[in-house]
Amino acid sequence: MRLILKLIAAPFIVLLTVLVAVLLFLFSVSSFLLTAASIIMALLGVGLFWLLLHYRRQLAARFPAAVLAVALGFSFVYGQVHLSITKYGQWYHDADYVQQTWREAPELNAVLPDDVFYRLDAYDSYNNLGLWLDKSCIQFFNSTVAPSILEFYPTVGVKRDVNSKPEASLYALRGLLSVRYTLVPKEKVEDWEKEKLEGWNLVSSTTSYLIYENENWVPMGFTYDCYVTADQLERVSEEERAQILCRAILLDDDQISAFGSLLEPLPDEELTDRGEDAYAADCAARRAAGVAAFTATDTGFTAKTAYDADELVFFSVPYDDGFSATVNGEPAAIEKVDDGLMAVCVPAGENEIEFTYHTPGLKVSACVSAAAIAVYGVYLLWIIRKRKSQPGSKR
């Protein structure tokens, strides 16, 4: 038992050492201590592992308990060191994090309209600002995303790792993705103005932000007159492809065969007609071809259309196998367009579109989990009854 207590106490002794190192580091004594703390953690892990192996025979039946105690203690220490040291930069640089997120959210929501769906952009601000506002934002930190995002973003020149952070210079992407407002922290306004982006007008402000509205905003859900092929799009630089996608929808060969009668092929000369004026004209054309109504729901979204002819309606929502769609209550095929976004074909006249998301495999995994719990319960009952049936067992 004493050995187990020693093994448990060891991590806490090291924790005190590391915390002292952190305090010294915070007071800028030496950044060398950051490396020292990392080395201490590595040596601690190796040392504890060696102790367990060395005393495994003496521990005998208590060996599993000792392993558990060491694992829990080391995990606690590692977590404290990780939060204390690796997040140090945020303590210093993110002193206004609470103000610009939690405290600012009610003020921003009071200014931003909520009568129609739109997306936000956040210029050089904290991650996941949209989550604080309960609004969709193209600047997003998330380790898990729909695989189609990893197809779409590289197509339009956006690097995607655990972050979605399209550069402000990709102005046409904002029109394609229905971005209506950009939130700019007041201390970043000078940098924002250096971007020299056309079509953004200052419309409001809060304690921490200036709010710019996109005059080329295109509401969610619209149609096209033309389609573009992958070969054509490859002739355009990645940074300028979003503008072409504001003018024409990207279809594969099978989709061209199916919907070619609804759309015209984009002339090659249109590929070079780029620039802010052309972009503004494309956005105006997409607004004019917008759906009659669009509503985000807890499980997807709905839209209403009233076109004079059959149309392929585009939504800048990442394609995912979990989505299903209906048009007027009847199942409809979802087309994967633009290397990762979605579209659905609707007939002429008034229509109601509904997209619903169900996590793929959720029902199957729930059934498997329930069955596993049931089997484990039966196993426990068998163990208990077996022990009770043994001679000398207490009943």
C-alpha cells in the first residue's frame, strides 16, 4: 500500500514543480522553463512506467490498481501542464476574449437582423464567434466537418485544417456563400481597411465591433442560367474560381446529361470576364433568381420556389450522405455540385423543398449499443449468481 501511495503522490510532487516553473515563466524569468517542463513530463512518464514494471512482482494482485492510480495521476498532471503552459499565450493575448464573445453576444444580436437567413464573416477575430451568436459563420474552428468541405474549399483556394478561415481577399466567396455581414474587431479596423474590399458598407457598431454589410449579398437558394465544367474551371486560378461559381454551377458529365436542357454551357470567353464589376453583376443575377423563401430548421432547411420553368436550385450547404430531400412531399435526388455543395431539381410552378439530416448509422449503432449493454447485464448477473453459489460465499 505504501508503494501505491508513493506512486500516486509522485505526480502531484511533479505537479508542484511544474506549477512553480509556470509561475516563473509567467513572470518572464526564462522561456527555457517551458522546455524544462516538457522534459519533466516526459521523464515522469518514463519513470512511472519503469517503476510499475520494476515492482510488478511485489505488487502482485495490486498491480492493476497501481496501474490505474498511476494512469489517473499522470493524466491529471498532463492536463494541468497542457492547460497551464500551452495555453499561456492565450492568457496574455486573449485578455478581451470574454468581452468580445460572451458579453458582446447580446449586443450583437440586438443589432443584427433575424428576419431572414444569412451567414456572417468575422475578420481576424476569435474562433467560433458565430456559435456565441447562434448564427452561421464562415470562420469556424471544428475538428470534424462534412468530408465535402475538404473537397470544396481547396477548389476555391481555401486552406482547410481544423479551421475554416477563408481570406478576406476571396471576396467572391462571400457572395456564393450568402455572407451578409462581416464583424470587425475595432482594434483590427486598420487592417480591414488595408484590404480595400469593394461593396462593404459600415452599417452599425457595438462596444467591440464594427459591422459591415455586403451590398453583394445573395440570399440562400438560387438558380443559374449556365453550367461550367471541371476542365473549364481548372483554367481559372483557385483564388478566382468563386467568382465563376457565382456565374455558373459546376456539374459533372452525368449531371450535364441530366440537366443540360435546363442550363446553357458557359462560353469560354466568360472565364476571363472577372473583376469586381462582373462579380456585382453576377450577384445581382443570382439574387433575381433566388427562391421565394428559405428557412433553417433544427434538422436541415426548407425552401419555397415559384419558377416559370423546371430549375436546378442551388444551396451552399455542404453535401452529406445524411441529408435527404423532398419536393412537395415526394423524395427528390440531391445533386453534389460545385465540388461539395448541394442542389435539387424542381418543376415549374410553386414548390416546397425540405432537406432533412439524419446521422448515418445512428439507428444501427444505437441498436448495437443496446444489445451490448443487455449482454453485459446478463454477464454480470451470471457472475453474481456464480459467486453466490460458491461454498462459503455470503448471501
